[in-house]
Amino acid sequence: MDLTQLLPQLGGGLFTLLAFVVSLSIIVAIHEYGHYIVGRWSGIHAEVFSIGFGPVLFSRTDKRGTVWQIAALPFGGYVKFLGDANAASVGGTDVAEGRDSRHTMLGAPLWARAATVAAGPLFNFILAVVLFAGYLMVSGTPRDPVTYAAEVALPPAYASELQPGDEIIRIGDIVMGGDKMLDTLPVTDRVEYTVNRDGAEIVVQGPYPMPPRASGVTPRSAADDAGLRIGDVITAIDGAPIFAFQQVIDVVNAADGRDLNLTIWRNGETKDVTLAPRRMDLPQADGSFATRWLIGINGDLFFQAATDRIAPWTAIWMGMQQLWMTITTSLSALSHIVTGAISTCNLSGPVGIAQTSATMASQGPSSFVLFIGMLSAAVGLLNLFPVPVLDGGHLVFHAYEAITRRKPSDRALNVLMTAGVALIGSLMLFAMLNDLVLCP
């Protein structure tokens, strides 16, 4: 067992809090650094760069006069520019009207203010792409043809005659190659594999290609709440033997939400687990959502497949595609929630995000990195919403100034900011109600 699997058992709530603080602090630091560095490049002086709020735990002042600090409440951060009346850069002090006004947020040219504001979400998107690309470069892309690389831990009944280096030509009657799907393969406990071994084509025996083994566990799902882990193998459901992941899908669909008794094999030991499938809304390729009964585990091949390295520029392009998919899926989900097409349980608040952070961290560094990338993309998108107090709201004010050639009045700003705070606060309370009461 590695450290990432051991920590949740030792810490519980402490581990959940730690995972949440680490992921949030990374995202906030990158977001605020975007504001800071573009502001500096634009001639706007930053007085304070803070990770967290409240009492200052550590601080230092750099040669430019900026105070870098870590505060006691690690649930956000801010950059306070010269002349700002507050950390939200709303209103100004007398400095904004003095000889140094060019170096303040209020006194800087419109282009400098707009670029500084937009840089926060932009840096979140850049972080997401970098993490997605790094994940892809580390994991690689499956080799074509599919090549057996190594075995994974499975019960003795899943013994295989395949050997490392075998190139799989056919599984049963299905010729492999490209994006060949295995959903048409008859479900049997033993399957014939035609492989290329050392230049010779031979036939060997092996288990069904996708066994009921959890290659991933969805955070806050029935499986997650029941304590299932990556590597667990379902050997029976309600006493009936299971040997293919497709059987799990069929049983869960037929259960219609009733409790299921699972027999789990884990590292040579068996245990019984009872859980109830939950309705979950899954995004589709056309932007719609499909509602299905799920327990929250993913399946994969019964072996580790050989992979090829991905070139850095290819990984970055794929990371950008993943970012775009994350953004469009998030927007589609939000619109479906607003129209009532899918459940409001798809909206998570701080508690839900913290629980998800802990689950992904417990699944290993690569899963945690991927989660931080997705959360960074979501934070960047959220900050672009045209709501006062968010970066998107500031950009709307700048757009108004560009069109009308005058800034919004202080009274209008104060009213809109108050409304924005009320809206964000209401959404936060609703999301927390979701996490704790409505959709625990």
C-alpha cells in the first residue's frame, strides 16, 4: 500500500481538509499570480499578494515593495494593488488620485486594467492545460495493436496464458485495431486470444477482457461511500458469480436502485459490501445528458497495456482539447440544471469539492493532478461569469467604460457589488445545502 492509500485511513476528516486546502491553494496561487504578474507588466503596483485570509502567519517584502504572505484561513487569496480600498479592487484611496495614480488599478489605462483582471482566469486555464498535458505524457497512449505489458492483481480464476510483449490480433471473433469496441463480445468466463508472439501467430486462453475490477472509483458515488478502492474485484452480486464488467452494468441497471450485496476480492481477501445504485447524469457527445443507475466504478482490461510516449506539443494540444471539453460540459450541465433537465445534485459546494479532493488524492498522485486540472478549469470558467465581484463582472464594467468612455459611478458599483455578493452567497449556501442535506 502506498502513502496516498494509507493517509485517508489514518486521517479521515483531516485528510479531506488537507487535500482540499492543497488543491485550492495551488489553484488560488496560480489565479492570483496571473493578476499579479500581468499587473506588474502593465505598470500596476501590487502592495500585497496573499494566500489565505485573516491573521498573517508568514510574510516577506520583495525588492519591489510587494508583501508576499500566507494567512491563517487558506480558503482563497487576493492581490491588493496600490490605491485599492479593499482586496476586491473596488473603490480607491487617496493614492489613486495622486502622482502615483498610473501605478494604481483605478488610475491605470483601461487596457492595463482589463488585461490584469482577465489574467486570473487565463492562468487557471493555462494551469489546467499544463496538468492535463503532463498527465498524458506520464500515462502515454495505448499502443496499437494492443500489447500485453504486465498483469494486474486478480483472483486465481482470472489466470491468463498471455505473456508480456504479446500483440493481440483477435479476441474471440473480434479483430482488434483502432478503436475497436468489445461490447459485442459474448460474455463468457474464458476467451480465446489470438496473439502475435515472437513473430508467430498463436491462440491462448484468458479471462473475459474486461473483468469486474475497479480501475477507478467515482468520488461521492455509492462505491466511494461503501469504501471500494481501485483494484477491488467484484466476484459476486447477491450471491450470483460475476466475471465480466458488463454483468455488473446489467445487474445495476436491472436493480432499479435497490440494495445490492457485493462480494469483493481485495489483495487475496474477500469481504461483503452492501450498496444501492444511484441515479447519475452523464454527459453525452452531443451535449445532452443521460440519466442512468450507477454504483460509481470504471472498468478496464485485465492487464496493463503497453503505451507509447506522447510528444510534448501533442500532449499540449490534447490538453487544450480536454480543457475545451471540460468548459463545454460544465456550461451544458449548468444550463441543464437551470432548466430542470438534470438534478441540482450535480452542483457541488465546498463540502462536496473537499470530499472529491480527498477521494482523488487517495487514488494516487496522477488522479489528484488530473482533478486539480479540472478544478482549475472550473474556477477559471466560474470567474468569467458576468457577476459583480467576479473577474467577469469587472470585465463587464471595463467593457461599459470602453463603450461609453466613462467609468460606472461609485453608487452603481456599490449596488452591483452588493447584489453580486448576495448572489454568490446564495449559490454557495444552496450548494452547501446540496452537499450536507439534499444530496449527501
